[in-house]
Amino acid sequence: MNRRIIALAALLLMWPLGATAQVIIQAPPVVVYRPQPQPAPFWWRVRAHWYRLRHRHQVIVVTPGACCPGCCAPAAYTPPPPAPLPPPLPPLPPLPPPPEEPEFAAPPPPLPPPPPPRPRRVVYVQPAPAPAPVVVAPAPRPAEDFPRWGLGVRGGLTTIDGTQFGAVGGHLRLRPTNHVSLDFAVERMQVRKGEADRTDVPVTIGAQFYFLHDTFAPYLLLDIGANFASEKGQGLSDQATHVIGHVGGGVELRLSPHFTVGADARYVARQRTDSNTSSPMLQGAAANTTTTSPIGNDHGVEFRLAGTFYF
């Protein structure tokens, strides 16, 4: 066993010296010179083996006709002839002539110097006055297409010289504008004074002037017309004609464009226009006997409540 180990170690140490020579053949053939390797010390061989240093061969390639540096005399070595020079380059073509410079016109004459600046005049401008405030008024109320004609009923109470008359009637009304209306009215008034009955039928034409055109519209009124009165009883029969006039005021509630309700108070004056005589009706009285008529001039106050339907 020990011999095998020693023989293997000897082979490993002698392996770098046992390589064969290498010959490089070229065309044409060349001369290869390999000097004999010199034995190296032991420690160098160990180092070359472990570090893989391949300095075992020295190959020198010599071209034919040349002598190797170590085997020829220095005087017998002749260097090869130099290579011939390349042919000269053809001459460059001549450069084109430079372009001719264009001829420019003569420069214009210099401009005259500007005139000196005039002195600046300072003008003081009074600032514009502030705009007046604009008051935006409410847009006017558009005109309503209200009906012009209407029919109404009325009723009320009249007090004349302590005597109270109940009245009922009707009227035809024309309303040309929102603030004026015209009435044609007929009423019937009746009262019983003791044993005598008196009936009055006033026929009037009047106007009402409204302060406001709204749901609540106060107004003034003025009426004029004729009154036809008759009284029978106590042996007398009398008929009379009066010129009457009414002045007063009231308020109207316009509940809708087609219906209104109004209430007013007025002063009434009646002036008799015919003769103040009466026909006797007592039995046994003479036919040409005249007595004082019980119907005279009247003054009093009237209260009316009316409703009107427009169409």
C-alpha cells in the first residue's frame, strides 16, 4: 500500500516533465525549435503542479529562409525586404469658384431727426357726477278684463220724520272703469201710519266713486231722481211727486269678478213738485172742498244693503 501511494505521488510530480513536444505545421512549412527543458527544483515542480502553471514548452516559429535567434550568427541574418508602398491617391478635383456676391443698391439717405416734442398741456376734467339713485317703481297692475254690466237687488231701512219705511228693489249697474260705476235703481217703500198706508216708489240714477280697486273698496255715492208717493186712509187719498237726492258713502266687498256685496248710508231729501192738495173721501163732504195734503217735503236717512251679479 505504501508503495502504491509513493508511485502515485511520483507520477503526479513527474507529469509536467512527461508531456510530448508540439509541432505547428504551416503552409509553407516552418522550422520549429524547442530547447530541451531544464530540470526544475523540487519545490518549483510542486508549485507548478498545484497552481496549474503550464510553462513546460517553449515553441518558436521560424519562417523559411530565416535563422532562429539562438542558432544563427548575427552577421548571417538578413531581414526581409520591406513591403512596397501603396500607389499614390489620385488628385482631388478642383474646388468650384466661390459664388459672386450680389450687388446691393445704395443705402437710402438717413431720415431727418424727429421734431422736438411739444410741451404737454395739462387739462383738468371735472369728474362726472354720481349717477342718481334709480327708484324702481312697482309694475302697474294689469288691467283686468272684468265684466261691465251687472244686475243687483237691494233692501234697507229709511227713517223720515220719525217714520220708518222698509224698502226693497233692484238696480242695473254699468262699471266703465275700476273706480266708477253707474246705477239705475227702482225701489218700493211702504209704511202704515195709524189707519193710513203710504207707498213710495223712488226711481234714481246715481254714481259711485271708489277710492281703491281692491277686494275692500270704499266709495262715495250721489243719486238723483223722482219719487212717486201715495197715501190712502182716514178718509183721504193723496198722491204726490217728489224730486229726490241722495248723498252718502259706503264700502263694497268684491268677492269675485262676478259678484260684489255693498253697504252704505245716505242722506235723502225729497221736494214735492205738484200742488199740495188732497181729494176728500169722507161721506157727506162737498166735492169742491180742498184740504191740506198729508204728503209734504221729506228729509231723512237711508241704510242700504245690495248685492250685484256681473255678466
